[in-house]
Amino acid sequence: MNAAWDLAAEGVLRLPSGRLVRGRGLGRPLPPGPVPEFGLYLLGRRPPAAPWDARWLRWPDFRLPAEPAEAAEALAELWRRAASQRVEVACAGGRGRTGTALACLAVLDGVPGHEAVAYVRRHYHPRAVETPWQRRYAARFSPPGSSGSPRR
């Protein structure tokens, strides 16, 4: 299991399986310590290139992912990589889109959808997942290839 992130470091969330994921806001300086091995960046526009392996998901501020199927696949990739790599997910502020993505990761990790937002607010940030439609998206999130799919 990945233990590379310091669990006490700002933004690090431990999922029930023990996987560690760092959430952060790209509008703030890079935190001290090790850098990610993979990052998923949730922005309306393509971010600058990162010096580590990264993926951009078009996700406008206060909204939902532009391509729900692509988002489900990207989040599943992030969750898989978290088993053995230092991974992070980030948006501009680190609360709404990042919190929503973390709640989806919690669902992938076995947290029931209706409990995922509360889990992230308890273990990441109390104001994570900012809008009603983000809360609904996380609650209804399902892995790619399952019988359901994330709905808007």
C-alpha cells in the first residue's frame, strides 16, 4: 500500500482501503515535500504542463465534468494508481471539483454513494463539494463499465 504521502500533510485523504490521495488547490503554492507521481487536474481550460505524469479533465468551475464517461474513467485510473503511487487531484480552489472527485474516489473505494460527501467533508475539508449538483453527482457516481453511470 502507498505510504508515500504524509497522512498529516495538508490535503491528504486516506480512503477506507488505505489508499492515500492528496487534494489541493492549484491557486496555492505546491505543498512542501514529495511531488506526485500522477495528477488529475479538473479545470475548464488545459493547465500548464506538470513535471510529473498528469491528466487534464475538462470540468468548469462550480459545474460537473464536461464528459461524464471520460471523468469516470479518469477517476478510476486515479484510484487504481493510488494503490502504488503518490497521486493528487486538484482544481483551482481545491474544494468543489476536487471534493467531488474525492467523493467519487470514496465510492470507488466502497463508501456508499449517499455517504461519500460526508466522508470527504469529515476527512478532507468541511466545505468540500460546493454545489447541490456536485453532491448529487458524487452520490450517484458509479464505476466505468458498471450498470449505472454518473448522471448529471
